[in-house]
Amino acid sequence: MRLHGIDFSSAPTRRKPIVVASGRLAAGAAAPGAAAGGASLDLLAFEALESLAAFDEWLRRAGPWLAAFDFPFGWPRELIESLGWPAGNWAASIDHAAGLSRAELMACLRAFCQARAPGSKFAHRATDRPAGSSPSMKWVNPPVALMLHAGAPRLLAAGATLPGLHAGDPARIALEAYPGFVARSIVGRESYKSDDRSRQTPQRREARARVLAALASGENRLAIAVRLDPALAQACLDDATGDRLDALLCLAQAAWAWQRRDQAYGLPARVDPLEGWIVSVPADGETG
């Protein structure tokens, strides 16, 4: 099975592309320090997609493949129902939002927030709090709503299968990832990246080095040891934006899911069919 991790941008360019990390999982003995049942993951290559058209083309590559994408797949149910968007199924809610321009979408989101009490402006998905992720309706810092608006309709149009949300081509499996969930288990809230050159500090570089070391050793919450050649490791370390490292973290989440393909890719027993769930994040009362 070809595995991929995708660090997504809603407006990719040559300077800030969508980054795809591709690899192969080899099941085996637990990595040093990792839990029993761990495995080794070979990072094979990085690929840069400099436009959404290139991303569309990539999504239509023939399977079998499983990919984990760093953008939210679904809107909060509370938001959908409050705004009167179609709530019958995930595809209908995604199609409706896709029919709005960015300006129209942000106007809807702002109006929703303005009508709510201070301290509870945003609606959250069930997965957001256990993952520590931003609400999928947030349009600034980070603009994940714009990523959802650009990314999810493309998954739908490409005909991929999104477990728990949408049945498409069974040979092309798309899962939602969040690299920050894995990275925080290694470096806590310490930042390891920045798009702002003035904030690309030696401290952030050192944090990236610690994340890479934990991935290489298998001493991470996924119990997966990543094997990568020195040039690819150096590329992750030198990329101060963190895009390559985030793609690699998504790849590790894809590998974790593939190990659990016979258990719904490790997703919780009950996933809201509008909201979706971030892979490898345990629900309350479950262990990951």
C-alpha cells in the first residue's frame, strides 16, 4: 500500500506549495522504546504541488493508496444546523459550502460568531478538543476554514473514500490528520516552525530536531519508527516553515491508520457523519 501525508495550503504557490510525503510501512518488531506492535515506516520522497490544479491531478492518481491530509474534512454540526445548511449527509454540507465564495463563506462565519456570547464564539467539532486542534470554522490564525473550503470539495470531486463520511473509490482512502497532535506529544506547546522569517529561530530548529529524533526512534505516541535517509532528514530540519516535517507527521498518522485498516482505520466507534474525526486521536474513554 502506498502511503502519503499531505501538508495542505488553500492557495499553494512555488514558494509555499502543498507538500506530499510518500512512504511504505513495513510491519515488524516494536521500535526501541515503542510499544509492542510498533512498525517501521520508510520515507521515500517529498513532492511539491504548486497549484490546486496539481493537487486535483494528484488526487486522481490510481490506487491503491491511503493518504492523511492536514486540513479539516467537516464543518461543526452546530454550525451547519444553525446556518440551515444541508445536514442530510457530509457530501451535501460540503457541496453547499463549496457553492459560496470565500467572501460569502466568511460573512456566514462572522455572522454566526457575532450572534454568540463572548468566550464561545466558535462552534467545535467533537474531535477538536481531544486533538487540540483549531475549530474547523476558524478563518484566521490559522485559516483552517479556508483550507476546508478548498480541500474537502476536491476530495469529494475526486471520488475518494473518506471513512465515516463518504463512500467512494475503495482503492483511494483519505483520512483527516493533524500533525500538531503528534508533535505536541514530543515537544509540548513549544513551536517548531514559522512562515515568518524573523521567527525562524535556532530554538524552533532544535524543536524540529527533537521531533525528528522521536520519529526515528519510534518513541512517539504512534509507536512507529520512521526510517529516512540523511538528505531527507536534513530537508525536514532545514525547512523552517515546518511543511516537510508536518507532511512527514501526517504520513506517520497514515501508517498508524493502515495498521488498523480492519478496525475502521482506528477511528472511534461513533463518528459524527457530518463532522468526521482526526485519525489517531482517541475519543473520550478510548485509548489511542
